[in-house]
Amino acid sequence: MMTTFLGIVLFLLLHHETKIPSEAETTAISLTAPSPETACPYCGSHHLIKNGSIHNGKPKRLCKDCGKQFVDAPQNQPVSATTKHLVDDLLLERISLRGITRVTAVSWDWLQQYVNQKLASIPRQVKVSAKSRGRLTIACDEMWSFVERQKNTVYIWLAIDRDTREIVGCFMGDRTRQSARQLWASLPPVYRQCAVAYTDFWQSYEQVIPANRHRAVGKETGETNHIERLNNTFRQRLSRLVRKSLSFSKK
Ligand SMILES: [Zn+2]
């Protein structure tokens, strides 16, 4: 056990040490790359003039043919589509943003801005397939996570349809009755009108869900298994939801 651990540490150290000089080598090569006969990366023209320099002193050039400016042998290439696909896949695994930057060598700022864009493009409305009035059963549960900036615990309230396994309601907030009400309000009307709701014994539900359709049950009954299993899956996939970890969200 101890030797395996030492082996891993040694491997990491060696790997790290061999990695640094190779990086230095590549930059040295790109710095001494031939500059006199540079062509415009946009139109291939050689009709270039000097055009000041960027923050680190590297000269900028202006193409007299297409009017675009560029830097010789730029070190920061735009992130390739392949890397973006890899980042997309990694974001779905339980890896921190820092971890992803280490693996893909994208900058942390770029990644954070990429994630923010992804988030902004996701529709806020839960899509639910059309339901006929009739026997509908939902299960509700709350799952907590920690958000550093708010210095407190945030609860993710979810409701799933027990037959179709669809998420039919969602709310994020504290653990009060107000939040339970918001979860109830997020449900499509057909569920609010006729669904039977299974929940745990948390008292907030009692005052929100109509008593004749509310079943507060303990975990041992198995009635809320699906939703608890779902929350479990989320915790497996999202490091931010793992209880004993340091990778909590800042926002
Ligand atoms: Zn050009």
C-alpha cells in the first residue's frame, strides 16, 4: 500500500519535472521562429508593416492588403474545436474546473467564461411531455450544497414523475416553506391539480401540498427511492454536490 503510494508520488514528481523543460523548449523555438518573411495569417500577403507591440513587447504587424493586424508566432492560439469537445465531456465528469485546465491546458479565465456562456444558453424552463389528467405520482426531495459567496447552504428542490422519471419541478433556495411553495409553483398545472406527491417528513411540504394528495413517508418505505437515487447520481457526477469535498461553488 505504502509502496504504491510512493510510486504514484514519484511518478508525479518525475512527470512534472520532465514536463517543465519541454515547455520551455517549445517557447524558445517559437520565439526564434523566422520573422522577416512572415505572411499574413488571414490573406497570406507579405505586404506588412510594423504596428507597435502588445503588452509583453512582441511586435504587432498590420497587413496592408486586408487591413488586419496580428502578432508573429502567437503563443496563445484560439482553443480548438477538439479541445472544446474534450472540455464538454470533462465538464460532465466529477472534475473541478482547475482540474480541467490542467488536463486541457486552457486558461482558467477562458474556461470560466466558457462555462458561463454554456450556462446562459441553457433554457430555464423544465420541458415536460404532455400529460393526460389521471393518476400522476411525483416524488419530491431536497438536496443541499454549499455556496461560498452566500456563506451558506443552498438547497436544490426537485420533483420527479415516478412513472416517466422526468424532472417536473425544480427550485433552488433555502429549506423554508417559501422554497417548498416555489417548488410546487414550478410544477406544470396538471401536476398541481391531480398528482399524488410523496415526500419525506420535512414539515415545509405539509403546508404547501394539499393534504389529501400528500404522502409523507420515511426512506424505509421505498416510496421516494427514485428521487433519492437521482440525487445520488447527481452527487456522483458533480463534485460541487459531494458532501465531503472542498470543491464548492463560489457563485
Ligand atoms: Zn492580410
